[in-house]
Amino acid sequence: MNTLAAYGMLETEMTVKTSIQAALGAKKMSSFRRKEGGFLLPVVIVLSVAISIVSVVAMKGIAENSTTLNNQYYDSLAREAAKAGIEAAAACIRSNTATWDDTSSPARPLTPLTDCAGSATSGATSKVGYVAKNDNWESTYSVKKVEAVGSDHSVVTSIGSVTFSRNGTVVPSLTKTATVRTYATTSITAGSAIKPATALSTGSAHACTIATASVFCWGLNTSGQLGNNSVITSASPVAVVPPLAGKTVTKIAAGADHTCAIADGQAYCWGKNDKGQLGDRTNTNRSAPVLVDASNTNTAATAAQCTGGYNIFGNCRSGYTPAQPAIPPSSLYGKTVKDIQAGNSFTCAVTNDDKISCWGDNQFGQLGVNDRVNRKNPTQVYALAAVGSTPASALYNKSVEVIAKMSGNDHVCVLLKGTPLLPACWGRNYAGQVGNDTIAYSNSEVGYSCPASDPPIVTTNDVLRPVNVSRGGPMTTSFTTGATNRPASSIQNQGVRSIGTYGTYTTIIADDGKAYWWGGTTSANVFTCSPGCFDYSGDSGPCMADTYREYTSTMRPYGPMYKNTRAFCWMYLYNGSASCGNVVTPLDNQSFSMFSGNANSGVFCGVLSSTSALYCEGTPTQNNKYTGHLGNASLPVNTSMFNNTGVTPYAVTIPPWMSGRIITDIQAGGQADQAGLHQGTAAYTCILTASPSSVSQVACWGRNNNGQLGNGTTDNAKVPTPVSVSGVLGGGSTPTKVPAFNDPISF
């Protein structure tokens, strides 16, 4: 019993004694009154006794409650002291000096007065030996020897105590104790000397990773996109050569045939440069990284020159130099780069002032500079206020949070800072992939002509400057063959967590965790010129009968991609068939923690928030055959895909080597569908995996005709296969202790 509780019981005892004395006095008085012949005295006596009993019971209850509250209070003090011991132990383990031992002789426990070896610290006599203290109590801890569990984990047990004193003397019988235990990971083993991967990016047929702050790439290399000073394709990772050597690389972006990275705050690119996508003021391919122009140089335009004279036909014999347009100062001048993405033949980057610049191919307005002129060096995306009939840019007075991952596309989307995060897009829009309720369509672009009686539904230009993605409500749009009722935008009342652009599609995860999309296809197919039972929505589009006539496209956020049983229409061009029916998938109404790709542009893969399970869905590749891009071991590779193969998402087969690993990033690669053929030409997927007991590692699956899986072969893989670590990705560091402690558990 604690001191305060003892004092309470003493007061209760005195009250009981007083009540008994009062009862005895009442008994004498009742005898006197009974002698006078009355009946009042017996009643008074009975009532007095009853009141006394009630008082005793009440006081006992008060004393018990007081004891309970005091016990709870001191128990909590003991637990807090024990947790303080856990924190002290964690600090010792992190510094690799945890050698205390309470089982040794003499015992060397970890306490407030000892060091990590359990030895008394210098000046221990003046050191505070308690966690908390009051006039009559103080709390402390004593940590037991670390218990090893296997090679990578341990258990730390700390005993907290509260001792009480009277007049400076400890009363052992009143001591309170509490035991707190935590399960800790005390080391991360570097596997078989593997460099730990920290970032990943996939291109059309090559991929790259960052490991130990350096870049390694593999796959197709016809334009030097691997950055190893060669144009030889490699099925195993190769190290990117200087000038990146010795620099800290923080971001990697693989495009169609070029690659870019951020190193020490500067942008570097290498690979194909026919449209100026490397940003170095030239059109020369580079097989080694070059610094993206960040100068303040203004180069004037030059006229065409012929230094070798002209022939009789007026043609230059030799020494002809074509005219060169003026090149203004770089919009990166004086800034550092914090995000970068590589598209089809162009590149975009975000600088430290939250502005975005782009360079390279601009045929479809993908640079967002309000024209279609290519740029050989970074140019800031149009962000002006309204001027005359030109509306304000969606970036006007806004800051860019992040650029969407690009994969074989000619449009750009970004997320704008704010609450909530909202998307803005620009560039090619012939399938509505910009998402602003418009579509740019021309017969020549898709190689198909509608009859004069049924012309294309909408003809607008590509979007040459940033526009806000539609957040509008339901609307009706009139077309040649009738009105189309369109549902409200899926982000009308919510923001966006993540975003990616893939071929003619844009896909997002919204704040509700579900996947939505916009864009589509406008290719020649049986439904192009007349309304019918076909409206593609990534992988689960509802069949809207005659209410949709958008060339299998949607021009605003739509979805979710997976929902309850619905009417669905699916068509594969390779056999010209189409089918409609009710479809149920394992992803219906599920939320995603991450995703990549779009099924109609090749492959869509997503990780479920609830179970961390990985699913993929996709369309045929490599001449309408399954190449393993769904990651499911039960599906035969290199056989024709049936109509239902792309309708149902498949669980990716998790091989034994991935047991216990978690997926930290996922990137769908391949040449995404640009022509509306419902098939990417080289669909594959790579993931970054992590484990408490080994280093982070990259694995890939799918088509591997150019060695883009990085496993040392060109064989397709239908399950996640580790990228080869026998070469440059080997030689990791020795095991290091990096503890991670679970929440303490009281016993």
C-alpha cells in the first residue's frame, strides 16, 4: 500500500471509531427514555446504528477508490520510466555500443547512472539517477541484457520502478514496478554484397536505377540511352559514365530513347537528341551524360550557308550549313533542379522556385509554351495571366508540386501545390488525354475517314499551354448523331494523390485511394463513326449503350477503374470481335497505394492499400501474344491472348525470393500505345523491393526482346525476376546496424 493510501485508511479507521462511540452513547440515552415509557429511543438507536454502518461502508469505498487511483498513477510512472530505458537502449544500439549485461558478475545493467557498457559513468555521483522525482517518491529504470533473436532481430526489456520514502528512508514494501519490452530490428545485412537501389525508372525498352547515389542502366542502347559511352545494347546493368561519377544522383528519368538525371541539383541528359530533348543547345546524340543548358547565353539566329559554291542547278556542292533559329538563355539559369521527367522526345523539369521548364519536341504543344516550335534548351512553360482572348495559364500564380511519370506520351500533366492537390495538363489531345472536356481529332492523324454523313465529333487544336483538368458536374454535349450525357468529373469533390501519363491516357489515384483515368483511343474501329456499346475506361468501363459517342475516349476524369459488377464492352482489333457483359474483378472498390501504366496502352499494375497485393492487367503485345507482362505464372507465354485476358486483373505471382519484401515503387515500361491499337509494343514492368533483412533490389517481368528486364538474358519473364547483380550492381557495403524499434509493449 502506498503512503497516500495508508493515510487515507487511517482517517477511515478514526471515523469508524467515532461512529461506534456515538452509537454507545445513544444506547444509554435510549435506556433512559424507555424508563419513561416512550418508544422514541429504540427508533433512534436503530437509525444511529444504520447510519454508522452506511458511513463505514462509504468510507471504505472512498479508501478503496483512492487506493486504486494512486495505484494507477504510480503504475503509469513506472511504465514511463521503463520506456525511458527503452530509449536509452535504442541510442546505445544505434551507436553499436550495446554491451551492458545484467547477468554478468558483477551485474552491469543499463540505468540512468551507467553507460552503454553498464559501467558507472564518470561523475556518476553527481549525475541524476532517476527519471522523475517528487517529495516522497522517484522513478528509475534498469534495462536487461539484449536478447538476440536470429541474426537480424533482438528483444529489449526494460524494468521501470517507483520507490517511496518516509523521512528520507526507502520503504521497499511500497515499490511499484512495470516491465516494457520492444521487438527491434538491429541490423540490415547487405545481402550478397549488392548495392542497394533507391530509385527506378523505365523507358520504352530500357530502364535505370539509382544505387549508392550512382546511376546504372540496361536494355536498348541504339541511341546511347544507357549512358555508358557506347551504343551497344546490354541485357545486364551498366554504369553510367562521367560526368555523373562522384556526384550525388537524386532522380532518374528514362524516356523513349533518352535518359535524364538530377545530380547535385543540376540536370543531365543522354541518348537520342534529334528534337533537342537533351537540352544542350544541339541535335547531337550523346552516349554519355551532358549538362542540360543552364546558361545565360543568348545565341542569335543564323542564315543558311554554302561554303563550297553552287552547281548549275543552284544546289550547294558542299559545306552546307542549314539556318539555325535563335537560342535564348536557359530558364534553368541560376536555379537548381528538383524534379525531372523524360517523355517521348522531350523533357520537363521543376526548379527550386516551383516553376516548370521543358525542351525538345513540340509538334503537339507538349512543351506548353503556346506554340509548336521545338526547343534545344529549357524554356519555362507558359504561366501568364489572361491576355485578350487568350485565357490565363493554369499555372498562373501557381506552384508545381510534381510532374507526372511519362511513358511514351506526347502530353504533360503536373500536380499543383495546394489543398487538395489538383492536376493541370497540356500537349497532344487527340484522345482527350489532357482532360479539359475537349478532344483534338483529325482523320489524317488516325488514318481513317468517317463518311460525310457522320463527321468527327469534335475538332480542336492540341492544347499548347497548361489547362486545368475538368472538375465539372454532369453535362450534355451535342454531336452530329445526337446528345451525349456525360457524368460529373471524378475529381469534382476531391484531390489527387499521384498521377501518370501513358500513351493516350492519364491515370491518377485520387484522395479516396481509387484509380481514375481520362483519354482513350481514336483509332479506326467498328465503333468510330457511330454510337454503340463501347466506351473504354481503362479496364472496367461501363457499357453506356447509346449515351456515349466519344471515339472510345473520355475527356475528363472518369471511373473508378474498378467498381462493382457492371456492363462492360471489350474489343480486340486483332480478331475484329467485341463483347459486352457483366464483369466482376478482384479489384472492385479497392484502394491503391501505388500504380503505374494503363491497361489499354499496354499494362496497368497496382498495389492494393489493404493487403499490399500486386495485380496487373494488360492488352496483347508482340503480335497479339502474351509476353508475361501480367506477371502471372499460370498464363502461358508467347501464346495468343483471348478476349477475356485483358478484362480481368491477375494477381502477380510472388516468387520465393520476394518473401517478406515490400514494394516501394512500381514503373510500367514499354512503348505505350499512341495509335489507339489497344496494345503496347513492348510492355514490361519493374518494381523496387525492400526488406528489413536485406538491401533494396529491382525486379522486372514482361517482354524482354532488348534486355529491358536487366536479368542478363533476352527471354521474356512471367514473374518478377531480379535485375542482375553479378556485375556493376555488386560490391555493396558491409552489414551495418540500422535499428528500427516497434512501439513498446507493457507486460
